[in-house]
Amino acid sequence: MSVSSGSGERLFAILDLFTEDRLEWTPQEIMAELGYTRPTLYRYLRTLKDAGFLTSLPGRGFTLGPRVVELDFLVRRSDPVVEIGRDQVDALANRYPCSSLLVRYYGKKLLCVHSACSIPDPRSSYPRGRPMPLARGAISRAILANLPRRQQKPIIAEALEDFAEIGIGSTVEGVLDSMRAIRRRGYSIAHGEVTAGVVGIAAPVFDSGRLPIAALCVTIEQTALEAQGLTETEIAENVREAAAEISFELAELQHDPSETKDQEPAESRDNSLIAQGENT
């Protein structure tokens, strides 16, 4: 799929229309939503269909195509966060009666990329690939608490009503104070915010530039905690240590011996440039 940068943005805009709430789109609906002319839209649709990103449904429109499934397979095989974090996820699931999750953060989305479970019929609202809320739950706060302040404030302002409802803070500064406490502690705990009756315990995973790129989380029934005589703090410390180990291994993997100690790591420079681009 060879396109110019402008065309590329328009192609991605079409793909971004497909969500859990809208799995199918007709050409007419896409034109109304994005304002593309008919010839332009059909050219883009043909390009996406030929590349396997879209599939046409006779008499119904378009839905996502098999190329998306192939890319998901490749992500599972190539993502170093998944490769390095898999053992820690499995170890936590073996240690506690829980679901253990590794969740990736990008843009303003949180996506589960690997999970393990040691209980029958686990209750989870967010299987692999389903976006999670960025205001509710231990995972979201483990990430948000460790973002640069310039990235925290707009996210908090946008979701302030949710934060107030769950008792995190009723003002931006109040929420920031809560985030600072979570950052110092190294983990976040949430009770029933995403799934009723379930405790979430999460810690951040960092890249070599100390930016949060993922979170490691244990979700466990409140009744299981009490029945097993487990404490949230004990589990939280183990989750934090496991997340720190993933961060350490990622940093080792990303380290370039040719760089001097005074130079900024390449990964950190790349993330800084991306952040600058997002803020311009």
C-alpha cells in the first residue's frame, strides 16, 4: 500500500472509524462522516481492500479485513514487551487465583496484549485488543501517574467527572496530587471500578527513557482475597517488582553500547520527538 503522507492520513481516518460500536460502514456513511468525495473514497476503499485491511460485505458495506488478524499475529511474535513480559504475567497467575494482564499504552488507549488466568470463569471486561478506559481502574492510573505533567493535565481535565465519581479528586490539581502519591508508591489499586467485585492491582512498565509504555496488572476477586488470607499490599509489591524486572530487561535490550553515558538513549530521543510532534 504505497500512498503519500496526506493520503495515508486519510486512509487511517477510514480505518479509525471501525470500533466496537460500529463494526460495519457503508460508503455513503463514510462519505457523510469524513467528507470525502465519491471518487476519492472509492479509490481509498479499493486500496484498503486490495491490501486486506477491509472486506466488502455484499449489500451491507465494509468491515475490517484479514490483514488486521495477520498483523495481530506478527505483533504477538515481535513486540519485545510481550516477549519479555510473558513470563512475569504467567508467574503472577500461577502465584495467585487471578487474571494477570500485560497492557500496552499508546496515544490515549490501553490495550491488553497478553494475559494468563488461574481461575475458572474469570470475570474480565477487557479481553485482548479491547480498549480500556484511561480514567478508571488500576491500570490507567499506573500509566497516568507516570506520564509527564504536560500529558497528564489534558487527560485529567477531559475525564475529571470520572475521577471525581471514584473519589480520586474533584479538581485537576486534586487528581494530580493523587497521581503523585501513586507514582511514589510504585503501584495503583482499584476496587470494582472496571468490573464489580474485582480488585485491580497494577504497576507501570517503562522504556529506557523512563516513560510508561505498559502496565502489569493482577485482577482478583475481593472474595478470593479474603478466602486466601491475601493482602493487597503483598500482591502489589510483587506486581511492582515484576513490572520493574520487565522494565530492566527492556532497558537492557534497548541499550546501545556505542552510546556514551552523556548521550540520551535513542529510544528516549525517539519518544521525545514523538511527544513534541503530538504537542505541535
